[in-house]
Amino acid sequence: MHPAISPFNQLLEQYIFKVTSHQIGSAEPTTQTAMLSLWQTVNDAVAPANPVTASPAAQPAEWDYVLQKPINWRSVHQQWLQRILRDRNQQHMAYLIRLKQAITTTHFHLQAVQNSPLPVRVQTRLSAHYEHTLRMYQHQLAQAERLQTAYFADLNRTKL
């Protein structure tokens, strides 16, 4: 084995051990047992003939340390749910901002059309279009703000 590859292999194994430890630690007990068996099978299958040059494999004491604390599944679920709700709230706030920007832009275009030297027929049609669009955006904003009040008020109070 090339001497420069050995430190890389050690770093790779440490990384794999950390990722695996995290995944096993967050799994159900039956899944943990199956994953540990698979890990041991893979370790046995790829163990080199010369153990002196091999990088150290995870020791059973390390697995015991990783698995000694039981997982509080309600806490894990609550954290997941809080993250989902926080993300949804942020997306909704961004939607409100975009609606307000659309209303401002549409209102600006409506004023520009009304003050333009276009023929009356064209000006009337464009004004009607922008007024309709403006009412639609205002209606959507009112609905979105009601939704914000109804569904996300608790999130804002608890500051997720």
C-alpha cells in the first residue's frame, strides 16, 4: 500500500464510523441490532490479511458508548415537526412579501397606464386588466394574512 493512502484510509474510516454511529444512534432498537450485525459482517469481510497495516476498526466499547443513551422518540419527532413548521412559516412569510411586492408593482403599472398618452380604448383595457390583477392580489394577500393569523400565530409566540 502506498504510504500516502494509509492516512486517507484512516480518515475515511473515522468519517464512516461517525456517520454510522449517528445513523445507528437515531434508529429503533431492532434496526440498531440489524445495522450492527451488518457493520460487523462488512468489517469481517474486508479485514485485510495483515492486521498490523490495517486501520483500526470500531471497538465494541465504542458502540456501547454510542448506544448507551436511549432515544426519546417523542423529542425526535417534536424536533422534526418544529423544523417543518418553522420552514413552512418562513415560506409563508416570503409568500406574503412577494404578494405585497406584486401589489406595489401592479399599482405602479396601473398609475403609469392611467397617466400615459395611449389611446383611450387601449388605456381603458389596460387599466381594467391592472385593476383586476390588483384586486386578485389583494384578495390573495387577505387570505394569506388570515391563514397566517389562524395557523402560524402559535409558532410566532413560541418563536420556533
